[in-house]
Amino acid sequence: MIIRTVSFLLVLLEFSQCSPILDIVTNIAQLEHTNRPEGLEVCFVQFREYSTQKNTLDDTILQLVQRLASRYPITLARQRRSVFMYAKKEASLVLMDASGYGKEFPASLGSNRLTTHECYAKSAKFIVIVDIDSDRTQLAAFFHQIGVLNYIALPVNYSVATGAFNVGLLYTDNPFTKELHLFDVRHHNASNASRYYPHKLANLRGYEFLGFGMFEFPYIFELSDKRTGGLVMEYLHTLIVRKLNGTVRMVNNQRTPLDGRSEFDMTFAYTSFREHYMHDVTLKEHGGYCVLCPFRTERDFLRHLLKPFSFGIWLVLGALIVVCRLLGRLLPRLFQRNLLEEIFFSSTTPHRQPFPTRVVSFAVTVLIFFLSEAYNAKIVSLMSISKYFDRPETVRELIESEFRIAIPGVRAPLIAEAFPGKLIPRWRAEAIYRERGELMYTEYCTVTYCYLANMQAALGRNQHGFQQYVLKDMVVERFLTLQLATHSPFYELFADFLERYFQSGIWMHRLEFMNRKLVREMEPVRNRFGEVVFHFDDLACVWVLIIVGWLLGTVALGAELVWFYLERRLRVGWHRLKHRVRLGRLVWMK
């Protein structure tokens, strides 16, 4: 009887010693199972082999694992090999046994197990069983390295001599605020199990969220004061700065992370495929490449001034000249020989002319009036309309036009199929670029990112003195993604807040606002010929004609003066010669 009583007391003592661990883990698992609609999955990470002899701590852990396995799906993570990211389901509760290593926490062994995505998500709840004298700093650094914030350490003090163990103060560390949260196991109950996992992202306390990405309007672009703006920056400012009390810095010219970091916190438009933890978010909109063509502002009036009418009108005018000449020669009594001079210059009085002459003169005057008015209207229209020559606005029109496309870079083979017969060879494009530089785009179209093309068109005349415009069609569409670091603790919050940000309409509102703003900035460039009738440069050919006319008139005047002078000198010389000849005859006759 005494032996049975002692055995019963030992069982009660053993149960009282191990029940805190069982209660804490069981209550946390039950709470997670209730909070998650998809249910709970458990991952058990074992760092050591359990003793085959009587060991109270090992028996308690095995009993705990069996209890969890009887209620929830469980994965045992013992191997060190890498597991592909789609091979295992992500557990939301991880039980890690790191006891038996004394003061040194097995960080290297833990990295081998947990950095290869064996079973857990970064937002999973971790329960770590460690020795009571384990270094808290090493444990906090390990979880900060793998990007896990939701962990609670259960320190145990196991006595090999007596086989008894007790649980010390539970603790967890906040890597951003450097706060250490301590929990007394005696105050534990099933209703307050959530207090072991405080929201550590509520206050980043100035943590610098470092991002890297290429400039692409309207997502990321540089403002006039050298700051970075755009939709992505506005979203990061709302989440990181206003909500989480952090700071944001975006770089675009340094691929190596700064401040000793192994990765950037976020990367825009440079997604890399990983075997574990892709942590990428695809934006709802698509980016791509656009075609940039030269915007020719020269107005060619010269051919209209020299050739204002069609071939048929010129035949009518030629026939009119011939008929007027024939009438003046064949019928001199009814028509004057200078009939054309009379019609154009009114060299004689009309009412004193014969009736047939007045009829022909009136008919020709009416014809000349309509031709001259049509000529003037054509010139005025060429000065006033903004679209003074046909230019391609779509890809199909570009293919049918005379424009050629030159891309001196690696993007040429990617879009060759979109422009059959329009893309010049890459080696030739690079040779032209080496010879002419940016001025090659005054003759050729090119393909670049849409945000660069729009910004180039919005600037008007660039530093090289020429202007370009963007075709309406996008050539190659591509997905734009935001990718967080491999071991980033922000991914769950980042993706969830981005979805809410988009569903609220803020994202699309700002996107449409920035696009409208860019269009408004481009309108003065597109319609600059609609604001004024014409510019001084537009009439360059007219000024050339005037100057050439003046030069020709000056030459003709000079030639006429020279001819008048020579004629006068020749006349005077001839008279003198005749006078001398006459005098010679008189002398000879005498």
C-alpha cells in the first residue's frame, strides 16, 4: 500500500512539473487553430537525438508531439537537405526543441534546417524549448536573421541527477525596439496565450526600409529636388512611415545592398526566382516598351510655292498664254498684241478696248482670281494647321510608313518580330550611334521603356535640340512585381496592406492622377502649333525666296546698269567714229 502511494505521488509530481509546457503549447495551438480559417498545421524541428533511457524532459517533448499529431497535421523536420518551396505545406505553428546545448544556441544547425523552407511560413508562431542558461542574444539574432518575429522561448532547467525540470521566465525579443518581453509561467491560462506574441511590427522605431528599383513612371521616378516619388513610394510612405513608424530610402544606381545587408528589403522590377520564399507581389497593371519617333517640326512650303497647282491647271494656264498670243497676232484689230500685259498689269484703259478684248480679259481675270485665292488659302492652311504632315500614330501605321527603327542594344532581338522589315541590324545601329550619337534619333525611331518614352516626349526639345513623340500602342507588355527579401518579416503585412490599398481605390486614383498630369504636361508640346498661327522658323523657305529674289533683282539691276552703261559708251564711241569718218571724207575730198 505504501509503495502504491509513493508511486502515485511521483506521477503527480512529474505531471505537475511537465504540465506547464503541455498547457502552454496546447493552448497556443488551439488559439491558432481557432484564428485560422484554413486550420492549423504544425512543424516539429528536432535538433538532437532523444535518450533511450528514462528522461523526463525527452518524454514530455515526445508526449507533446504525440498530442499535437493526434489533433493537427504535423511535419517532422529532421533532415538537412533543401526542400523545394512547393514540396511542403507552410506550417503556421513550429515547435522547436533546442534544449541540451547549454549556453550556446545551435544557430548553425538551425540555419541549415530553417533557411531552406522545410515547413514553415515567416508569419508562423514559433515555440522554442531552450536551456535556461541559453544566450538570449544569440537566440534573438538567429530569429532576426531568418526573418521570424513571432517566437517565444521556453527555458527549462533539467536535472540529470533527480530527473526533474522546471520552466523559467518565458521571453521574446523585438529586434526593432530592442524590447525584451518576459512572461511568468505561473500567470499562464488558456485565455491569455496570445500575449506571448506581441505585434512587433507596430513600431519600427526609425528602421530604414531600403529599396532598390529602376525608375519607371508612374511607379518610381525622380522629382525635381532629387527626391524619389511615384506610386510605390507613396505606398511605402503610407505603410512604413505613417503606419509602422519607419523610414524609407530608395536607390536605383547601386545593386549591392547598403549598410552590410545581404539583400534589399524590397526590389522593384528586378524579380529573381528563388527556390524558397519568393516573396513577390505582382501589380495589377502591366508595363512594357513603347516606340519613340522623331517629331519633325520643319514645314516645307518651298515646293508649294514653286509648284502650287496640279498638272491640269498648268496645262490650262499654258493654253491660255498660247491663245492670248495667237489672238493678238491673228486678230490685231480685235485683240492687242500685249493682251497678257493688259490682263495682268492693266497697262491700258479697259473701256477703250474692243468688246472681244474686254470679254476675254474679264474671263481670264476671273480665272486668275480663283487661282490666286486658292494659292493663298493653301499657304495659309499650311501655316495654321498643327498636323502639317502625316505621321504614324500606331504600330501598324509605323510598319506602313517610311520610318526605320534603330535600337543599339540588347533589346533589339526581343522585339524584332513585332516590326517585320523595319528594324535595322544591330551592328549597323551601333555603328550609327557611335558616329552620330543621340542625333541618330532625328532620323530613326527607337524602342524604350514607356515611362522613359513619355518623359522624353514631355520634355519637348531635349538637350540635343530635337523633339520626339510616343506611339499610342505598347510594343511588349511585361508584369511589374515587388519582391521582398528572402527572409523578410514584412511580406505578410506588405502583401495584405497592398491588397487593401488597391481595393480602397487609392492606388487607381493616384495612378490616373499621375497619368493625367503627364498628359497635361505633354499637351503644350503637342499643341504648340495650335496656339499660334505660325512661327518665324516656319517661313524659313519664304525668307529664302525673298532673299534670293532680292539677290536676283540686284544682279538683274546691276546687269541692266552695266548694259545701259556699255550701250551708252558704245553709242558715244560709234558717234565719234562716224564723226571722224565724216571728217576724214571731207578732208580727202578737199
